[in-house]
Amino acid sequence: MLYKEITEARKILGIPEKASIKFIRKKYNEELKKWHPDKCNENKQICEEKTKEIIKAGKILLEFCNNYLIDFSEKEVNQYISGEELWKRKFGEDPLWSSIKNN
């Protein structure tokens, strides 16, 4: 799969360079509902063409996501920890910090 194809598919669905699979699905469904020939207020032929374009874009991104190797290394996972978890790692479960947090 070429970068150009993926970029074009992203643009069709209105997806930024970084997105979760959940967000990709959401945008795909939103665009499909918007342009589906049964619900679209535009010319029926335009709606049908746009629907086909959206479906193709969705397939391209889904294929890429299904073949993408997800990095579960400690370094990668630690990039996405919450602020609370980061705080606990730095300062532990000390009651002093807990009482400050609850005030």
C-alpha cells in the first residue's frame, strides 16, 4: 500500500495523520451516513459516487490498520500513560501526596 493512497483515503474521510481505530470508524460512519444515496440531499449520482469513494477509502485504511504492527514495547506504552499514573510512578502512593490531591 502506498503512502499516497492512504493519505488520499484519510482526506476523503477527514482523518488527521494520527487517529485511533475508533475515530477512523466514527468518521467513516459519519461520512457514509452523510453521503448515502437514500439520505443525501444532493444529486443522486453524486451521492452514489461519493458513497463508493468513502467505501473504498474505508477499505484502504482498514487494510492498512489490519496489517499495521502495533508496538507494545514498554517505551511505546509509557508514552500513553495518564497524568495520574505518571504521578504515582514518580511519587508513589505516599499519603502526603494523596491528601494534597484530595484538597
